[in-house]
Amino acid sequence: MRHIPVFGREQYFLDRESGISVDVSKLSTLLGVHTHDFHEFFIVAEGSALHMVNNSVELVSKGDIFLIRPSDVHCYNFYRSDDFRICNIAFGDAVYREVADFLGQPEALSGLDATARPPHRKLGYMEAEFIIKSIVGIGSLLAEEDKPAARCSGKSLVAFILQQFFLSAGVQDDNDNQIPQWLRTLVSQMKRQESFKGGYARMCELAPCSSNHLCRCFRKYYDERPCDFINRERLKYSLFLLHETDCTILEISDSCGFSNLSHFYHLFRKSFSVSPQKARKMGECIPGSI
């Protein structure tokens, strides 16, 4: 597979005096694949999109909040609904260190920075609205040049989000706490390109149980077959490759793990109602379902 390009670092800068930055992004301002040298929380305020990060792709919608670290490479604008909008608050190392000292949980915070995929939580409606309004309020303080107040409010919000949603005891990656930990871990592993490319055989290798037990658990907790989940992950990743690389359709099919090109075409049309070539030409939201 060809190298996936990173088009550059984030195109806005932290405010020097406050050490933070706030952005409410519209479709026209969202970047392609990028990284940056600061931390940020971004929360989906409206709509939905496919979020590509560190060689995995997932559907995000209102209430999803992510901690993006300097090591992460991501984008969320190659497949989205027309009303997709995010709010984010970015903060430099100084702010992060001060918050870490205040919370007194350096090991837990180091753990958040060490995971392969960025920490992510799904917030309820009221929680999401509170975070969004708080970010917008900090943006107003920055616009009014009240930098000390913006820094204070920014640090308070970062500390609140970390403590409330990412460091609290018993926080789970899935809303359904009944899902076994081994299955949650397996699903997370299978969202990586190197895993879903290997298909069901790779899933069975990673699973700590028999294939029959795996299928039963997958149907019980996710209400679908393992192969349906794998193909969905492959198709989401194929969208990214179509829009962000110049790989041929055959290369994309192979990179996503499809051994049969006609099967890839069939599943792609079934999911997105267009061919891969047309999807590439459209370069924007494709009618269909994920």
C-alpha cells in the first residue's frame, strides 16, 4: 500500500498569553489528514462523520468527544453529513502540566497518552451541551482579549473533562457495561487496518475463545455477524483511501483486505449506492449508510 500523506500540522495556533485556542469548525474550514504539537479535545456538536485516526476509521456523531494527542494523525472531513460541526479546545504543554499537577494523577494521564488510539467517550445530551457551551464561552473570552480569564476557564474545563469523563473509576469504552472486556478489546483491535485486513481469520487469532463462542457473543452483544462488522470497517477505510490517496481501486481493495475485486464493488455499491470511481469523483458526502 502506498504511503498515506499527512498534509501538515494544524493550521491555527495557540494563543501565546493564554496557552489555549478554541475553534468551532464548519465544513469549509476542516482540514485533511493532519497532526499538531499540542493536545486538544474535540466534540461533535452536530451531524456525523467518519473519523480517521492512526490507521483506523470510525463513525462519530453528536456527543462523541476525543482527546487528540500530539502523536495522533487524524481527519474527519472526508465523509460527513451536511450539518457536521465540531467544537474543540486546544491547549499547550504548560496548560496540560498544570492540569496534571492539579489533578494529582500523573500515571493516569500518562496512560491516556500511551494508547494506540486516542481516548474517546460518548456523552449524553446534557453533558455534551454543557461542554459545547463552555468551549464557546471560552472562545468569547479570547475574542474579548480577556486572556487571564480565558486561561483560567480553559484550564478548569480541561480538568473537568479529564476528571469527569476520562479518569473516573469504572469508566468503560462501551456504553453497555455487560459486554465482556475481552470482546471490547477485540473489537478495538479489529478496527485497525492491519487487523481488519486479515479478516475473520485474524479475528479468530486474536480472540481468546473458539470461533463458535466468538460468533455467539458477537451476535448477542452487537447484534451482527463478525464478518459484517469487518466488512463495514473495511469499507469505511476504503472511503478514506479513495478521497485522500491516489491509490488505484485494485490497490484500495487489496489494502482493505478484499481478495476479490468484484466482491469489493458489490459491497461498496450496497453500502454507498455508488461505485468506488464515482465516490472518488464526488469528493464529498456520499448518499448511503454506514
